[in-house]
Amino acid sequence: MNKKYFILPLVTLVLAACGGGEGKPEEQIQKKKQEIAKLQQEIKELEKATKGSDTAVQMKTVSIATVADTLFEHFIDVQGAVDARENVNVSPQVPGVIKAIYVREGQAVSKGQTLAQVDDVVVRAGIAELQTQIDLAKTLFERQANLWKQKIGSEVQYLNAKTNVEGLERKMATMKEQLAQTRIVSPINGTVDAVIARLGDAGAPGQPAFRVVNSSNLRVVANVAESFAGKVKTGDDVIISFPDINKEIRTKIGFAAKVIDPLSRTIRVEVPLKPSGDVRPNMIAHIRIVDYKAKNAIVVPVRVIQYSMGNPYVLTVKGDGGKLQAVRKEIEMGRTYNDQAEIKSGLQAGDRIITAGFQGVNDNDMVKL
């Protein structure tokens, strides 16, 4: 309202009210003018306070971010562990006292390499005795064969001599196999992870003497709950994190069991790993299996989503420079993961959303950065 037009009616009203008062008219007029000036000053102060309060509300400071098309993935989180496909305990094939150990922990070995020797004195003595018998049997057979060529002696004598030699040679082959079994050999290529046996120990089949691990053939093994069985399959993308070494890799599931374990009600999942010097068997692994993927998706932080009558919405801004206005947009949410929400509709790439300071901001309010 124009202040000039406001003052004239006010002066007229004051003069009319003081018509019958005491004192000279000039003094009364001066007094009323002072009262009018005081009222005008109070009005100015009230208008200033009101204007400042309105400006503070309308120009609330906010932070904004521009949304863009991105890849949104939803994961199934499970805990797993690194396992070596070839992690074997090596034990003697025959009972006996261990008389020699040829390897140490950390040593690389190849398949068939001798790790230790079990006492073989008795077997070797048996082989030496048997060799003497074979030599005698061969001499007798050669003589009998010469006689048979001269038609001297019977065919039965010839065949008996021949059979005796062949039987002793087969027995020798068996004795040599028994001698080979006194060696403790590695069944795989790998590294000696533990030397369990000691010199003089009595070894026996099934009693571990060494542990050999092939660290170039590792995998991550985990059990996935039955409720996710229909969402996990061989070939799915997976992100594996190793918290102890601060390492993360993206790969694929190598095997997902089709049968649910009746006791744990889970399915077994295996993820093969490439050879790595910093990943070790039994290391803890965090597995995130991708069960949903959306390309060119609009994704916003969950914390910026507000609700009105149960319907989700976000606050965006329009305008430029110092004239920014909050605009409320209702949205349709998809899946959420790790404090991020997929927006199915209501937003598009390039929209600017208010990410901080939106508390107390209403639709069409003026804001500033």
C-alpha cells in the first residue's frame, strides 16, 4: 500500500478526534504529528522484520546434483572363503619308519617327486635274494633249453624251467613295486605347505606326513540361502572383495549347484580365481552376486526421497542463477541397494535434485545454493 495515501486519512482522523480537546489547535496538531511519526516508524520496523523473515524462509540454502543415466545393479551378499582345488595331505603307502626327508616347507615340488623315504631295508634284502633265485633259474632254463634242442630230456622239464623263470620275474616286479611304495611322493604340482613327519616317526597309510597345495588353482566357495536358489546360476556376474588385503575383483560364477543341501538348506557356489600371489587358501571373501541389472537407469540416494500420503517424491530445482525454485516431483521407485534407489519414472537425465537442505522446503519455495 502506498504510504502517502495511508498518512492523509490517518491525519484527518486524528484532527477530527482532537476537535473538542483542550489546548491550542496548533499544539494539538504538533502533538498528533509526533504520534503519527512514531506509528510510522513502528510500521517500518514491523515491515522490515516481516520482510526479513519471509526472505529467510524462501531463500533457504540447499545443495543440488544433476542426475544422469547410469548402470544400476542389485546384489545378493554372501560370505565365502578361498579354497584350493588341489590341497592334499600326503601319507605313506606302506607302514614303516621314516628314515629320510628331502623337502622343506615352502619348497615347490612337482607331481611324482619324492618327499621322504620310508625304511626299505627288508624290501631291498628280499629283492636281492629273489634276484639270486632268478639268476639260478635262468641258468637252469638255458641248459634245459639246449638239451631240448638236442632232443635230450622231456618237454615237461623244459616247460617247468621256463615257468619257474617267468614266475620269479613276476615276483621281482611285485617286489620292485613294493620298493617304490616306500617312497612318499607328491601327487600334484604345488608347494609344500607343511612338513608333518619327522625323522624316525612311524609312518602309516592314512597318516598325513606332508601337506601340498597348488596355489595357482584357487577358488572362492560360498553357500547361498535356499530363498535365492532360483536367482543364482552358473555364469552370473559376481564381485568378490577380500577385506584383509583390500582387493576387489569382478568375475563370473564357475559353478552353482542344482541340489539344495538338506541340512543347511543352501546351494554351493564356486568362483574360480586367477593365480595371485596375495590371495591365500582359507582367506575370507565377501561375494556380491548380481541378480538384477538395469542399463541407462536413473539412480538417486535413498536419503533424498521423501513421502507424502505414502507416495514417494523428490525435490528438484528450476531456474538459473539467483532465481532457483523448488519443484516437487512424484516418482516411482524400483529396487534399492547400498543406499541407492533406482527411479522407474518421475525423473530424467539432466534433472537437478536437492540433495541437502531439503528439510522444510516446500513446493515452489525459492532456494539458493
